[in-house]
Amino acid sequence: MTKAAAVGQSGAESGAAGGDRGVHLLREMLRIRRFEECCVELYSRAEIRGFLHLGIGEEACAVGVMEALSPDDAVVSTYREHGHALARGLSMRAIMAELEGKVEGCSRGRGGSMHLFDAATRFYGGNAIVAGGLPLAVGVALADHLQGRSRVTACFFGDGAVAEGEFHESMNLSELWHLPVLFCCENNLYAMGTALKYTESETDLSLKAASYRIPARVVDGMDVLAVEAAAREATQAIRGGGGPQFLELRTYRFRAHSMYDPDRYRDKAEIEGWKERDPIPALVAQLTASGALGEGGLDRLEAEIAVEVDDAVAFAEAGTYEPLDDLERFVTSEAVPQEQTP
Ligand SMILES: Cc1ncc(C[n+]2csc(CCOP(=O)(O)OP(=O)(O)O)c2C)c(N)n1
């Protein structure tokens, strides 16, 4: 893909929903959907507290990109990251326990929903700061690059990130140093209550990456096969020494920004219109038509996933809170010698 030709392509070629692979993609999206629906219930019972941002509607982005990564690759995400973490392979138990603030959680219950972390799968967070993950991803990729490892760092962020200086610094340095980063912009058209069109003079976000000479393409983020195909091409280009690549995944969140948001800024008809493009029923229809999802296949998947979600909730509820005596554990500080203080 040449830099100029890559810019502004309207969607990657959507692959066919082949048998087992298609069912696997469906299972992963359903796991995320059912997990997050359960989170809503737990939140209403105050089993989960604090901030909770759901990615319901955006599952195809997480699942499609993750399919193109290998276990050695790294992932950096945002506060809307449950789907990324599940698709990356963190256990549902460890995520649910984290959301409930239990020691058995993937961040020992200290991070909560916005700070999922797992070194074993190179899942380097969960980040509450808009655009905060981009320089981290550039740093991870720089380390891999300097050590001569053929690894990709996938970095997820929202459309709101493009208004931050960190976004532009990260675009610039990653291209200048030719780093192996796959930038995945989940453009759901809104940054909290503000529509992109009110803050950006250029709403085609792929053009922003292209202005830094990064190959960029626009992808239908509601089509998991299109996302997977685009992510595979991009990761191949990166592994072949092509430097950073940028995917603008056009998607939509079906729910409010967070559990605190009354969602008064979006037109109901707009939300309903996007729900008609829900990536899950779309894939079910394709798999049913191709025969890959046979009689009762969807019900069996749903039943398996219900067992996994119930198990994760039971695990989290049986978990423990960190004792108060542990409060200073992992807190480090370095004393500054007195002569160095002003
Ligand atoms: C640097 C910074 N500024 C402001 C905020 C407050 N804030 C939290 S989420 C958010 C919107 C970000 O939207 P976007 O990047 O599009 O991601 P989305 O929530 O749509 O997934 C803002 C402004 C923040 N967390 N960090």
C-alpha cells in the first residue's frame, strides 16, 4: 500500500465469514456483549462502583484487530477497554474481579474498570487519560524495535484523542523513527457529549495520520471481517518493515459515554440507525446463510457464554478486598538528598 494510495480508502475488503473462523469471531463478540450487559446489572446493584465505560456496539473493532495480532505483540488501550482485554485473552474472571475491586483482579483490584492490565498477554492498560496511551505505545514499540524484535504494538484510542498534543507527537515520532505501531482509532463520532464535527475542522481522521506520512485507511468498524482483513494487512506491512500504520475504525457506541451520562446529546433516530448495523446480528445472518452456524448453533454459543459470565461473577463475588495494611504496598518513593532540594 503506498502512502498516498492508502489514504481515505473506503473500507477494507470484507472477507467471507468462513466456518469455524466466523463462529470464533462471533463467539468473541458475544462474550464481550454479554459480559458488559452483566456489568450494567452489577453496577445497578453497586457490586461494581466508580467509572464504567461500555463498548457495546463497538465489539467488532476489538475482535477484528486482536485476530491479527500474535501472542508476542502488545496492546495499549483506553478506559473503554473491557472488550480489548477479553479479546486479547485476559480471563473473564480476572476482569470481573478487577471491576469489583477484588485482589484476584488483573490489577489486584487497584485499577478498576479503567485500568485493566496483564503483563502475560502484554496488555499494557487501560488508561484514563484521553490520548495517554499513544506515547506509551510508541515507547513500547521503540523498546521492541531497539531490541530487534519483530513485534507490533496495537494502540486503541477514540476520536477525542486527535485533539490532544500527545496524538500529534506520537504520530510524528512513530513515523520519524519508523516504529512498529498499529494505531487503531475507534471513531464513534463523540467525545463524551461533544460531536466530532463541532471540534474538528477535518473529520476524516485518517487524513491526520496521513499528514504525518503514516499509511492510513478508513474501515467499517461495524464489520468484524472488514476490521480483521484491514488489521491483517496493516500488521503484515508493519512486520515487513513498513513502519506505523493507522486504521480509522468507524463505529458507534450504543450506550451512553459512561454510567453517569444521561446521553441527551444524541438523536434517538441516529442511535437506532446505528443499531441496525449492529455487528453481531450482521455476522449471525452471514454465518446462518453460509450454513456455518447450524441449527441451534447460536443458542449453544449463548449458553456457553452464559456459563462463563456466571462463573466470572461468582469468582469475583467470592473474591477478597485488599487488607488496609497493604495500603503502602507497591508504593515507592525515592528520597531526594537534602543538598539537592532548593
Ligand atoms: C486529557 C484528558 N482530557 C479530558 C478527559 C475527560 N474525558 C474523559 S473521556 C473523554 C472523551 C474522549 O472521547 P474519545 O476519545 O472519542 O473516546 P470514547 O469515549 O468515545 O471512546 C474526555 C474528554 C480525560 N480523561 N483526559
